[in-house]
Amino acid sequence: MPSSSLFDLSGKVAIVTGGSRGIGRAIAERMAEHGAKVVVSSRKLDACQEVVDGITAKGGEAVAMACNIGRKPELQALADETIARWGGVDILVCNAAINPHFGPAMGIPDEVFDKMMATNIKSNMWLSHMCIPSMEARGGGAIVIISSIGGYRGSVNLGAYAITKAADLQLARNLACEWGPKNIRVNCIAPGLVRTDFARALWEDPVNYKKRTRDTPLKRIGEPDEIAGAAVFLASPAGSFMTGQSMIIDGGVTCGVPANAEE
């Protein structure tokens, strides 16, 4: 049982996209731990089922649902099947994203950029709009969009991805303004470098890892579970007066340059 009613998600239904690994998996596991019924979704059903099995083994309640977020019919099926199974949606975590291009933006093909914008932005808007009517009918809800500190900074190698993550911040603000009167809150989490498969190219390279940790006040990268707590906060009564905002969780990277960063 949750240790505090402030973070109690009992009776709530949560959808977590990209929930089979990394940050999404940590969020799904922690939300279940705090009482939510969790839909773990990603493209691979067997990977989702592995997470579900772990949750149920600990006494939680979860179900696996496959969904490619780039396909609108599959998103609609995800929302519809969740509502059919558990009666509605209270929490939506838009975590899934893609980043098929690493390098200067001049080298990205139009079709790749279009796919990134559609998958990382349009899908979040689609799924939010699909879940909001159920949230409204249930008296409110919470949407958490996983952005990135890339949305706040320029990048020579991740520029296109950073554009999509900046758009996440604005999507959250717009949805928060539109749906706040219906008690639907929408916020972002903007992680720094976290030890996930998605970001492996960044942290697995010893040179880049040394630079990133040198420039990070906490002198290390983050772990997926260190992002999950913020998602629980934003979805729970503890975050009930927060909407349209973004929580930066980056070990201090964006707060300034450490004294020894240039040594």
C-alpha cells in the first residue's frame, strides 16, 4: 500500500507508452506500486508482458497492449481497449518517442524529419485527445509527456529530436489551458541523460560520458527510476495544483557550469 495518500493512485487507470523498458518501464512499475491499474504499451507485446509479469508478481495490476504510436488506428485501439477493460482512463504517460537521426540537421532526409515530428508530437496529441473524453467523464485526469532537456537547448547532433522535445513543452501548455477547466492537468518531465537503451549512444561512449558527467554537478547520469517518482507526483494528489509546467530532472546540467567543468 502507498505510504502516503498524497501519492496514492489506488483506483486510477494509467496508460504508459514505451512502457517495456527504460523510463517508461520504471514509471509503469512505480505507478502500479502506488495502486494504479497500468496498461504497459509498446510495439513489442512480449516485452510489455515481461513488465506486466513483474508488476503482478509484486501484487500490482497491469495488462500488456501492443501499439505503434506512429499509427493512429493503433493509438485509438489502445485507448478503446483500456476503456473497455477498466472503464476509463485517469492517467496518460506519453513516453514513447523515436530518434533515428544523429548528426547535423542539414543531413536529415525530409521523410525522416516528417516521421519524427509525426511520431514524437502528433501521436502525443492524438492519444491525449483520445483519452481526454474519458478523463472528463471521470471528473479529471493527468497527462504526463516525457520531453527532454534537449527541448531547452540547441544541439549539433540532436537538433531534430530537440525540436520535437521543445514542441512537447508547448503541447503540454496548450492542453493544460484547454482542459484545465475540466480538471485535466497536463505537464512535462524533461530528463537529462539517463541510462536507457534509447540513449545508449550518448552514455556508452566513454569520451561523451566523461564530458557529460564532468559538466553535471552530481557527476553522474540518471537512472530510469529517478524519473519515475516525478511521474507519480504529477499523476497523484500531490501534484493536483500543477499544470502546464515542465520538471527538469538532469542532475543539475542546465542550472549552470560547475566550477571545475573546464579543468
